[in-house]
Amino acid sequence: MGVLSMKGGDGEHSYANNSEGQKRLASDAKPVVVETVKELIVKMDFPGCVKVADLGCSSGENTLLVMSEIVNTIITSYQQKGKNLPEINCCLNDLPDNDFNTTFKLVPAFHKLLKMDVKGKCFISGVPGSFYTRLFPSKSLHFVHSSLCLHWLSKVPEGLEDNKKNVYLRSPCPPSVYKSYLSQFKNDFSLFLKMRADETVSNGRMALTFVGRKALDPLSQDCFQNWSSISDSLLDLVSEGIVKESDVASFNLPFYNPDESEVREVIESEGSFEINNFETIFGLLFSYKTGRTEVKDDDDNNLDQSCQFEVIRKRTSIIRSITEPMLAAHFGDAIMDRLFERYTYHLSQRYDTLRNKPTVQFFVSLTRK
């Protein structure tokens, strides 16, 4: 499998500069996260040390914005009851290739977001490693947060030999391809829950947000709209003689967007956690802040052509910030600009079809039994 980390740094195509949608989703989930943390503190009878983890933190400010909300909720909860503040251990986790440095440079800004000076009380650390493995000592975590990560699998599924011209599921494709992806997701998510069960204290909480699908049919066009354009763009480069057809045939994305029943089935069969809350959050594929303002296609069906192009270009930058490290590891850095030129073209061709298609995310709140 290629490198499964978002594009680091703070350049034009970096994740740090192309994650407004992820930031907005975290904001949507904030009320439930805050309420979950409040309930946890009371249930734990105001412990002297609270350890929280953000799994799949990536790079940039988003993880610190989430952590600041969690820490502020802890501070408020203790102050309201006249309790001495606890020590708060904030652990930021991602794979070893992740650009932690870009995030750590923002720690001074994080402290400014807090309701009071917590020097000597709040500690931030990086934890490199896959969240499909053990990351923390047994029974050490009180609260686990993970946003838009669990749709990424631990590896590309086996049995995809017949998926030669696609980087993901696409209609038509052999049923065995879908079964391979589903099996890998079930194994991975079950392993994730088992690892966290070992690391989380009794009655500890988890708040998980990940990309899902509304359609029960995994081959519905709604389920692979981003990846079809990448497949078509790679095939264009094959036609141009820039990429080998065999290289495309051997590349598949380690991604799966489950439906609600698949998520619930794994949680219930693994058995370590109880579902407190399961919400479906809908968004729009084309909804971003341009250089001037936020653009939502459902607000105005007559966007001028220049604004439409800017929205498509921004969508391309977002997908590039997510996929470039994986694609470059397999195909090489040299083709990236040309590949995403073709991606912009194919996205523009699908624009009228996709502009009002909803994106689907699941927000799941769990309690350790």
C-alpha cells in the first residue's frame, strides 16, 4: 500500500490549507462532543487526570480546534462544581509519515483558545502509529475522538485482481470486489474497537465521525463520485503514454464508505461498546469558501462561470491534498500536476450531475461497557 497520510506542509495543495470541509463537520459535531465530555466527567466523578486522544489527527489546525473544545469543556465542568482542575493529557495520533510539525507549530495558538491559563496542567503529545494497533497503555484513555478517518482501511483489500481500470468500486465491477472491500472494513473496524476497548477505562467514551453512504447499493454512483474521476484521469494518462496500464491495474485505494447497518453490525458483534448516539450528517460535494465567500450550489442555481470554475478547482485541491501522497508513492511525483489537470476536467464534466448530490457522514457516540 502507498503512503496513507495527507499532504503535509502549508503549501497550495497541503491538507492544512484544504480541510475547510473537515473543519465544518467538526463544528457540526461539536454539541454532541461537548455533551459527551460533560457526561464522562460526571460519570468518572471528576478524576485528577483526564486523558483524551484524537486518532487520525492529520496536520494543521483542525485537531487543535477539536482539542480546545474538549479541554474547555473539561475546564468548565470542573469550575461549575468548584473542583480543582485536573491534569489533561491531549494525545494526537496519526501514522508516522504524518506531518506532525505543522500541527505542533500551532500549539501556542491552541493555548490562546483556552478559557484560562493551563500551563502545568495541559500536556500535548504526538503518538505515531496505526490506530489499527495498540497505541496506549491498558485502561488509560477517558475520551477518544476520531474524525473522518475510519473510512481509510489498514491496507488495500486482497482479491482485487479483476478491478483493473478502477481505483475503487465502480459500476459495473465484479461482486467479489465489493465483498473484498466490505470484508476488509469489517475486519479493520472490529480491530479498531478491540484496541480501543483495551485502552479505554470502563465507562470511557468515544466520538467517531466517518464518511458513509446512504445508498444500500455500494455500486450506486453516489458512493464513488470522487474516485471515478481519478480512475478516468489515470486512464487518460495511459492514453497519453505517461502512465503504464499495468500500474493503473495494480493500484486501488484503501477506502470504504459503509452504510449504517454495516457500522452497527460491527459495533454490536465486537461487543465492547454501547451505542449512545448514531446520527447521519448530510452535506454538499461543492460547498467551500472561495477567496471571497462561502459558495453553496444549492443557494444559487445560476453561479457565474468563473465562480463555478473556482469551486471545481477548490474541490480538486481538496482531493489532491488527501490522495497525492498515495498516488505519488505508486506513480511518481512527476505526473501529479497533469493528473489533477485531468481530474479538474472530469469533475467539470460531472458538475451538473454531482452539484446537488449529498455527502454522507456518520457521527457515532460510544460508551465502553
